[in-house]
Amino acid sequence: MKQLTVRGVDEKLHTTLKREAKQRGISMNRYVVRLLKEAVGQSQRPQEPRISHELDHLAGTWSQEQAREFSRILEEQRDIDEGLWR
């Protein structure tokens, strides 16, 4: 196996790579190799679904009434107007 040194990795990118590798339970090296293979079309397995945590701070913040109202509005949007599809 060959080795590769990557220069110019800023702190933000390093932190992101480290966090993503940890979330997947693999080493950062293995994660970076996986990313490189995917980038050049050499990935042998389907890409893992990306899990986003950007909205975690909102989880559990709605009242029961807000949740019911949201569900009601979603149900209204799910109604199909048959006349539009003829």
C-alpha cells in the first residue's frame, strides 16, 4: 500500500473529518480513504446515508398544541385534488 501526505488541511476541516469518522466508528484515515475512493468513483459499496445534526437543538421544543397544528397542516397538504390530474 502507498501512503499519501495531505498538506494544507485547516483546523475546521480536520475537526469535521475527525467528527465524521468518530460518528461512523472508524479511524480518520479509513474515513479519508473512503472519501477519496468515492470522489474518484472507486467506491465498492453504497454510500452511507449522511446523518445531519443541524436541527437537533429543535427536538422536543414544540408544545402538544403546536405538534397537533403541524400535523393538521401536513394532512391538508397531502390531499390530492383529482381535478388537477386530469
